[in-house]
Amino acid sequence: MTDQSLWAAVDAHLTDALLPADPVLDAALRRSHDAGLPAIAVSPPQGRMLNLIARIRGARRILEIGTLGGYSTIWLGRALPHDGRLTTLEFDPAHAEVARANIADAGLADRVEVRVGAALDTLPTLPADEPFDLVFIDADKNNNPHYFTWALKLTRPGSVIVVDNVVRAGKIADPADDSPFVVGIRAMHELIKAEPRVEATAVQTVGEKGYDGFTLILVTG
Ligand SMILES: C[S@@+](CC[C@H](N)C(=O)[O-])C[C@H]1O[C@@H](n2cnc3c(N)ncnc32)[C@H](O)[C@@H]1O
């Protein structure tokens, strides 16, 4: 058994052991696949983790950068109270169309808005006086330093920021790797370390999506 197939088998086991059957999320993945979207959504256990973080935080306003077919959006949207709001930013109109259909089928259209465009263009259109309780950053990693800076601007003390895919199969620690995504993640971590208004950690993960990790940030000031 390869490492990857073992990680995928354990993910399947944990999903069966801990997560209820979820026809809505299964259908969302099927529609995304049928529409030709890449299979790069978070895994079910990761989606559940995002949902739990949002509920532990008591999030009423959530921002997501990088929607794809709305899989993580549905996990996060389900954590909201009825009057909660989630705004998710997506560059590709075809991805946004699939996401809107999946979000509607999940019964979340009343509290989730998909905004289409490059996130660096749509972020400045968000109201600065309605801070988000949780921000999930999962788009083009080269822009992560900008997304972190925006997330800080659009949150308040007590808010949580989660950034996905920050390990990239270990490339993050390879000094010879200067690919734009890796450089973007390193630069974001430098900004975080120098920023007195946050405390953060990063955790390596393995699973059906391979070897990666996430950064967890608490806004403290
Ligand atoms: C990893 S996928 C998001 C997966 C999704 N969060 C999930 O787990 O279901 C990244 C998404 O970010 C979008 N994206 C890439 N560059 C972007 C940009 N500059 N602004 C907004 N979205 C962008 C891509 O089109 C893609 O749909």
C-alpha cells in the first residue's frame, strides 16, 4: 500500500466512523465532477472541521475566498444561524454557477452569497463596518499575503482565520522551491509572525487529498 492509498483509506474510515451520511454534499461533489471542476475541494473530515470551528466560534458572519463548487461553502454555511451570512468569492464564473446550484440544493441560498471576480477586486467591495467572525482562505496561494491582510482588515478581536494548503507536500520547507504558491505562503507566514494583532499555528495533515496542512489564526487585537 502506498502512503497516499493508506491516507485515503484512513480518511474513508474516519468519514464512515464519525460523519453522518450526507446525500446533499455527495450530490454537490457529483455535480462539480460532472461540470468538469477539479477535485480540489476539502475532504469530508476537513469540511467537518471547518463546520465545527465556525460553531465553536459561534460565527454569524463568514467570508470564504475560493468557492470552487461550494463544497466547503456548504459545510461553513450549515454552521450559521438562520440570520447568519456567508460571502464567498470566486474568480471563475463557471465554478460560481455550479456553486450556486449546490448552495441552493443545500437550502442555503438565503444566507450565502457568491461574488464573482478576482478576490483582490471583490474584497474592497465588502463593508468594513460589518466584521467577519471567520475567514476561510482557499484560493490562489500566491495572493495569500494580500488575503491575510484583507482578512485582518475585515475581522475583529476574537475572529478566526483558517488558511488551507500551506504545506504543499513539504515544498514549503524546501529552500530551492520558489514557485509562486510556495513563495506566497511563506510570505504570508512572515506577515503573520510580524503581526502583533494575531496568534497562529500551522498543522500538517495527510488524507485523501495528499500531504498538506492548514494555518489557524486567532485575531487577538
Ligand atoms: C482550492 S479551490 C477552492 C475549494 C473550496 N474552498 C472547497 O474546499 O470546496 C480554489 C478556488 O479559488 C478560485 N480562485 C483562484 N484564483 C482566484 C482569485 N484570484 N479570486 C477568487 N477566486 C480565485 C479557483 O477558481 C477555485 O475555484
